[in-house]
Amino acid sequence: MGLCPLFARSLSGVFAAGVCARRRGQYGRVQSVFSFGKNAFKKTRGGVLPGHFKNTSGCATEAMPVPKTVRIHLAQHVGKPCEPAVKPGQEVFVGTVIGRTEGGLASVVHASVSGKVSAIEEFILPNSIRAKAVVIQADGAQTPDPAIAPPEVRDRESFLAAVRESGLIGLGGAGFPTYVKLAPPDPEAIDTLIVNGAECEPFLTADYRECLERGDDVLEGVRLVQKYLGIRTALIGIESNKPEAIAALTQKAEGDERIQVRTLVTRYPQGAEKVIVNELTGRVIPKGKLPADVGVVVLNISTVAFIARYLKTGMPLVEKRITVDGDCIKTPKNVLAPVGASIADVAAFCGGYVEEPKKILLGGPMMGMCVYTDAYNVAKNTNGLLFLGDKYVKSQAVLACMKCGRCADACPMGLMPPQIYEANKVNDLEEVARLQVDACMECGCCSFVCPSKRPVTQAMREAKANLRDYRADKKK
């Protein structure tokens, strides 16, 4: 298993031919979210139908035993990594701050177990970023930090401060610090809160279980965000393939005119911010802009539920529900794991491997990250662990582009992947910029539909990286 990001079918292909949706009819031009233009895009959307594979939807969440050792890296979020706030030999408790940085885009990191810090070491993340990690030998007692208490929240400022101290990041997978999302430049312009419960990635059911098991927390969290941010309307979007979740939250929201539960068409990538905003409000987010620029804040459904729990208990983000699935794991299930637990420990809790996995994915098969070893650790934004073998993984020859246009039809942003691919190949980065590669959200739709099995998404990611370097060099 080579160390490389794996997006959708990519080079080696997560899904075997025939297991996923049929090649014909698996994508379509139903309304594309973003076509060419200088800033604003047309309301068209592609997308694909990769199949559901929600095998664990009926599996209630199980808490795994406390592992003997956790390794908690300090780059758990988008932005500046934290610096260690503890030293080797220091005793820590559940919720003790072990990483913090001042200023900039960052999030606090806390200990997920009680015990003793055994080391602070450099750690290479699956995306090849180097970061420091705090290694803790657990004592098994899970003693909460004595300083933990429900935060005192009186107004918007104290609410944002509490969210920051909780260590909360977007639990849908992006890892963006939540307090930053909740503090847009013009808060008065925000009139809608969108709660993203789409969970459109195949296999993943962690958010679905949040709706069923902690629905009260979801609704309370929504109301708290509305209260302290002054947002009148909240829209909870859930795909139509989750009728039990829709029914459960609809019942809990009954009588509250400020909260609406909306059913989304089941189509990937329905949960992408720009897609779900357009789907639920009709608003189009211009190129280079954020949901706040069109009066919207988007939060993952597990994120808002955590806010409610944190304000009640003061316990920061130290554990994560993870969907564990695949043909190589003995007992697929939804697992509540401490942040920093190793993939191997989680796999052992699920009965171990029935065969050696060909691919281990952090996340889902469309946007997940492939890792080469199960020694990696659970992070705050880990929402899935997939252990895939012969049923889903096949080596397939990469053929020449046949100019069929399927990738362009499937692209939710209305981009032209073949042209970007070729421009990047000859290092024509001005053309790459003109073709608006920055709008690519790396959803994997283009790779999924490519009949030549070309690693289109990886090429788009490479083009974006090359363009960033090119612009930085020009600036210098």
C-alpha cells in the first residue's frame, strides 16, 4: 500500500468495476453548481452516484477500550499547527490542554486520556506534512482534568471564546476551526444556518448515528448557534437515503418555525459546502468566496451537537465517532474512539483483519486519504476507517484520454479537467489559472467517471499546488 492520497477511483481504483453504480447513468447534468465566468457561476450541477454501501447504518455506536498509548499530533486542523503545552514526564488528565498556539488560524488540542506524557516527537501526517505529536501512556483511569467546568457563556463574544477553547473543528472532515466560521467579517449579514447532515460519501454512517443517538444535542446545538449569532433560520439538510434520521429530527424540531429539516436528493457530492448552500437556499457562492459572503454559515451536524454537549459539560473535543468498514475487517461498526488511538487499536476492537488490507483509507472512498500503515492515529476529523481488499480494490491500466467529456459533465464546479490536466503537464500555469483550477474541491467525481481510469483528481490537486508555488514565486 503506497503512501499516497487516494481519491475516488484514482490510479488503483477503490471500487472494483461492477461493484459501484453502472458506468452508464452514474452521472448526469442535473443543474451544475458553478460554470465558467469571471466571478459568478451558473446554477448547473453534475455529480455522481457511486452507490451507498451504508452497511453500518444499523450499528449503534460502541465505545472502544482506552488504548495503552495515544499519539496526538498537533496539526489537527486547517491552519497553524500548535506548539506543545506539556513536557515529557508530565501527568495529564482527560481534557488537559497539550497544544496551543496564539493568533492566526488554529485550534486548541487536548489530551484524550489520563496518564503521563512519554515523548514529544516529530510526526509525518498522511498528507506528508510534518508536525509535532504528544505521546501519552494511559493509566486507564480516564480521570477528567480538575479544571474542566461548563463555560460561562453570556453573549456572542463569550460563546466564540468557549468554542475556541473546546478545540472544535469541522467534524465533517475538512478540519476548519469552528470558531472562525462562527465569526464572519460581517455577522449582521448572516441570516441562515445550514446544518450539513448529507453524509454523501459511500460507507460512512457516523453522522447518521449522531442524528439517531444524539438528536436532542443536534437541535440544542442549532438553537445555541442561532441564539448567540442572531441567526433567524436554520436548515438541516439530510440526503433522502436516510429516512430514519429525517423523521427523527423532523419530530424533534416540530413546532419550532426557525428550524426546518430538508430532504436532499441523494447524489454525491451533495454535502460539499457550495453544493448544499445552492441546494437549500438557491444562492450561488462566487469563485474565491465563502458561504458567509452569501449570508450563510455551514456546520456539520456532529459539530453542532458537540457545541451543545460542551456548553453543558465543559469537556473538550477528545473523542470521535468513526465508521469502520470494508471487506478486510471482521466486524464493521461505528466506534467512539479517543483522539490519538492508533488505527491498529481500532481495527483490533472490531475483531481484527480477516485478510491483509490492500488499502487503508482515512475517510470515505471518494475523498479519503490512503495510508500505508495502521500505525497512524485517529484525528479529530477522522470520520471513517475503511479496510479494503479484493472486493473493492483492483489494479487497472491507465489509458489515454479519449476526450469523452464525462469528467466535465460530472464536475460540480463546471470545470474542464482535461484542459487543466494538459496545461499543467506542459507547465502552462497561466492557462491553469485561467481555467479556474482554484475552484476544484477535489471531490473525486472526475476520476470516478473516467473510462480510461486516469488519476484526474490527483492531477487537479497537483495543478493547484503548482499554481500556488508559481504565484508565490511571482510575488517574490
